[in-house]
Amino acid sequence: MKTIQLRAGKERSLLRRHPWLFESAMAKGSADPGETVRVESHEGQFLAWAAFSPASKIRARVWSFDEAQRVDAAFLIAAVARSVGARDRFDINSDSMRLVHGESDGLPGLIVDRYGDTLVAQFLSAGAERWKDVLADALLAATGLSKLYERSDASGRALEGLPEVSGWLRGEGPTELVLREHDWQLGVNIATGHKTGFYLDQRDSRQKFAAYARRLKFERVLNCYCYTGGFTVAALTGGAAHVTSIDSSGPALEKAAANVALNGFAAERTTFMDADVNASLRQFGAEGKTFDAIVLDPPKFAPTVTHAERAARAYKDINRLAFKLLAPGGVLFTYSCSGGISADLFHKIVASAGIDAGVDGYISERMGGAPDHPMTINFPEGEYLKGLVIMRK
């Protein structure tokens, strides 16, 4: 077994059981992509078994902190079974869910979502790639399913020195699927949709939005960055009279309109705009339009903390514009999925936006990812999705 030795004093994060080893912490040692290495402190103390990635700034991702642990097929099969089994303990009202959430489930670089009878996996690290066949078979065994589609086409693969890969890995079937969550259905394309096909992490936020619509009887709703219309369908399910949905992707808007029809709602209750959100918010302001509820669920503005300052300006701008369009007593559901923006910083950004807009409001709830996208005590980076529900005074 090859050994990686750290620089003096660089063992602290691993002693806290954080699963990442950065290039800057290494003193010596190397291995092949995905190969399991023994990680030691500068003084030779065992710290972890990890998958080595020579191309990535995250030079190794920890499999186990137990020196007696053997990292082999049996270890990975057991880890997959634990992760899948843990979902039985979560409150998930859907036939679709995340079964493996990377580091939070002890399987760094592996993302697996289930859509009905079909699994979709992303192998995003050198370690997950090296063990791909074992992991694929383990997933089918743990779920009792036979179809697994690979969506290893995320940009993070390049950072690991891996090519983009997409297609059926086990079995075969349709890539156009329909998922059920809460009181509605949503069409998903696992071959072309974002991530593994859809944003399952916002499942409970969509339910919450439907509940607010039902209780507060929204007349005019604005769904920004609507993608395929999850929040649009949720608002209509809650009884909203009309929903305006904006996205810069024509195909996504077509899917959103199809999802509205799929759930039996009249097309006249919706307006779909193929447009830039920022420009649209400004135009609505110039026209004097207001809305009873606004959803801001933008794409990732800050993938890392180095992008945080620029992203903060972008988040502040869209929230400031949204506050100006929010009718008195209206509700703003605003989110950040950027790992480089902490929950505390996001709160400060939104507060600053409200001050600039001359708007105050009650923070009625803080939102996060659905429970099948867990954050663990030792891996706070798992908290990538942050949300605030603000009721304007």
C-alpha cells in the first residue's frame, strides 16, 4: 500500500474526520488515479485510507479513518447498502430520491438518485471511477433494480482528470420518466436534464411553497429560474391563481409547460418567459408590477469561496429587485446552492438587499436540502443549499 505523508501541522482536519486532503497539505508520496493510499502525519501517525487523485487540488478523499479497515469490494458493497438503507429512516414523500450523497454517506465522489425503477449515478472522483463496476453492481443489489444510467458529465470530472461519460451502465430503458412527489407529478429526462435529471433537493421546499400558497391564497406568483416548473406546479397545486415562470432555456420551459398540463392545470393560469431573469425583474419594476409570492432559485453563482465576492453581488442584485416587486404581505422564497456562500453570508446578503430596496420582512423559515441530501457533523461543506422564507411587512 502506497503512503502519503503530510506537511507538519496539516493533520488537524483529518483528526477532525474531515474527508478531504488538499494538495497544499502534502509533503510526499504519490499513486495512480483512484488508488487507495495510507495517509500519515509528518510524524508517521496513521490518519486515514483515501482515494488518491493526482490531477485534483483535493488530492485525496477519505474512505475510512479506521487503520484496521481494508478498503476493498466488500467494504464498498457494505457502504452502499448502508447508504441506501438509511433512506428508510428519512421522511421522503416521493418515489424518487437521492440514495448516495457522496462524502456525507462515506462514498466520496459518488452521487446516486433513484427515479422510480431507474437509478442515475455520477462518478465524480478518481476513487469512485476506479471502483465503478463494483459500485454499480452494489447499487443494483441494494435496491433490487436492474437499470442504471450514468451521468458522469459534470464539470467536476475535468478537475479530477476524468473525461465526461454518459449512457446506460447497467440495463436499458426509457430516459423520459415521470416522478411522483407529494401531490403532483413531474416529467424528467435523465439523459439531458440538469444534474441527474432533476433537482430532488428542493422537494420539501416545493411542498412548503404549495402550503404557503394554500394558506395565503396567492393571486400572482413569480417563479424565477423556473427550470422545468417544479415550483410552478407546487404553486398551482396550492391554489395560486396565476404563475409567471422565467428561464433562459427554451427546452426547460417546454418541459415546464408539459408538467403543468400533466397535473391537469389550465395553461391560462401560467405565463412562461424565455428571458433573462435580471432584465425581466427590472422590466417588471419599470411597469409597476407586483407579486404576492416570488421564488428565486438561481444556478450556482459561487462554486468555491474564491468566487464568493462576485457571487454576493449577483445574489444581492436579484434579491433587491425581487424585494421591490414583492407586494406588502407577500412572500419571498430565496435560495443559494453555492457551496462558496455560507448560510450566514447568504442571510447578510439578503438583509443588505432588503435594506437597499427599502423593504423589511419576517424570516419565517430557513430552508435546506431535502433529508435524503444529508449534511453530516464532520462535513459542513455538505450544506450547499440554503434558503430563506421572508414575509414582507
